[in-house]
Amino acid sequence: MLAVKNLHKKFGSNEVLKGIDFQIDKGEVVAVIGPSGSGKTTLLRCISFLEKADAGEITFEDLHYDMRNITQRDIRRIRFGMGFVFQGFNLFRNMTAMGNVMEGLVTARKIPKAAAEETAWEMLRKVGMENRAHYYPDQLSGGQQQRVAIARAIAQDPQVILFDEPTSALDPELTGEVLDVMRKLAKEGTTMVVVTHEMRFAMEAASRVVFMEGGSIVEEAASAAFFSNPREERTRQFLRRTITDYDYSI
């Protein structure tokens, strides 16, 4: 459904992605974990063309592209099939929750305003924000803003949603609000790639886990196997340091 092959990205002399091969199938929830600076966010940004990769190939919905030579038209086609939820919400401050969800539908997809409004109401209800539809971002908590951002993403009916550390700016109580919405989407079969530090979410909601470090994938496996019997010692070290009650089978 979505795959990248031999993905490379440098910032100056710093090689952030070192030949990444990554894929996700329809209906999967893939959690991408690892220490800060491991390349997780850059991976998402290159997949969605928010950053231009230096080299690599991408296959999306059976169409294959060289990421160095891809046209703007093809980039737009790929982006139409993706939703992106940012760490910092990225809501328009001068628009209400309703306006933020409607904007992409009306402006980018040319959906009539009445139909866009109906979709926006439905998506806000889905994330528990219908009673804040006419509030502006500055009138909302961080968790509420992120739920609006999720509503905006799913309103586009994307084939896959990319989440870039969606709870890292939130306190624990608000984190729970957002993770509950994401768990609901996962149960409904939404295809999701989630860069996260929330190990419990990765355990409970992800179908597969990818562990990155230093611009490379160290290990990936089905979630149950990844947490119960990691193959690599570096993976075990990371899990022991990030999960206080962590134990694993040998």
C-alpha cells in the first residue's frame, strides 16, 4: 500500500536517513519508536514530501516513483492520499475548529461548502469535539487542539495517516484524550504510521513496531513479538530504559 526503498536524507554533512526500507499495508498501525535524533520524524516528512529525500523510491497505491525525480503533480497526488497530524497541532489560529476541518475540503478538494460542513460536523463528533466546533484554537486545550487536528486529517478520507509524536507537547491527562481517539481509529481499521514515545500505545494499538536509531532501522516485528522477545540487544536496552516495569522473554 505504501513503501519506501533505500531512502536517504542528509542535512549538510549529517546523514539522517541511511538507506531506509519501510512499508505499511492497508489497515496496519505501525509505531515508529527510538531515541531522539534517530530519524523518525525525517522519515515521515520525506514520505509525505514535506522534506525532499536525497535518494530513494516510493510506491503508493500501486504507483511507483523515484523520489529524486518525482514531479509536483505526482507529489500532489500522493499527498491527497495522506493525512498528517503534527506534534504542534498546526491549526489556523484565525479559524474555528469547524473552519480548520473544512478548510482543506473546500480549498484543496473543491468540495461544496455545505457538504464540507456536514463532513466536518461528522469528524468533530468522531473525536468528541462537536461541542467545541465554534471555538478558536486559543480557546482550546492542547488535547482538544490535537483532536481537532485529527478530525482535520480524517476528514480528507486518506489512505494513510501519518502522526508525528502527536502527544509529546501534552501533559499526561491530555495525552490520554488523544490516545483514546487514536485507539478508536486503530480499531476501525485506519491505516496509521505513528512516531511516538508512548510505549503503551505501541504495545496495545500497533500491529507492528519499527525501532530506529542513528538513521537506520535496528529491528521491526509484530507488536507482541517485539515487546515479548526482541532480537537485538540495543532494542532490549531501549525498552528497559523507557518502560519501568519492562520484562521480556528469552
